[in-house]
Amino acid sequence: MNLLNCEICIEPFNENEKSPYVFHCGHSICHSCLKKFIQSTKINEIVDEEHLSNSLYNNKKIQFNCHTCKKSLIYSNKEEIPKNFSLLDIIRQFNKPSYEIFKSGAIKKEFLTWIFLKLL
């Protein structure tokens, strides 16, 4: 399993529709799959996503099991599921041309030395 891909659709994460969201258990899912997941999950009698923003349902909770570890997860609303900014930073680094990564100092000299010695 590639850690830079969504665990559901296996497509690479990006900063748009495939941006990563992280559950309390630590597993991530892309925004597109999260929307589909919420729409297809019975959420304490809420059957579609538009009801989640309706004030009549504010006391309802989103409850479902993680797609990977099956841990029970409970959120007050879908906005409570945070974007995985750490993973987004890694994706941004991988999408930069190599010279920008070295120029920005994202890769430290010690780490490059360690890689070089491992390759010998």
C-alpha cells in the first residue's frame, strides 16, 4: 500500500478533490471517498449529506467504523474530520522539482549523507 494514495480508491492524494482527511484512529481517506462514504453510511438516521448542515440535525452524531481498522468513530459533524496537513506537506514536497526541494532545505545534509552511505 502506497501511503500517498487513498486507501479506498487507491488514487494519489492531491490538494484538490483527492485531498487527504484523517480519522481519530490515524487512517486517511481522500475527500472524494469521504463524501461518498458519508453519503452511503447510515449516520444515526441521517441518510444524506445535506441533512448534516441542517440545524434540525445539529444534535445528531456521525458514527461509523474505519474502513481499515474497523475502529468505531464518532464525530459531531463532517467538518470535524480534519484535513491531513502533514500528508499534504509531504505531497507538496514530492510534487516539487528536485532542485526546489534542495533549495528549500527540505532535505537536510545529514539525511542525504545517510542515504549516500547506505547506497555504498
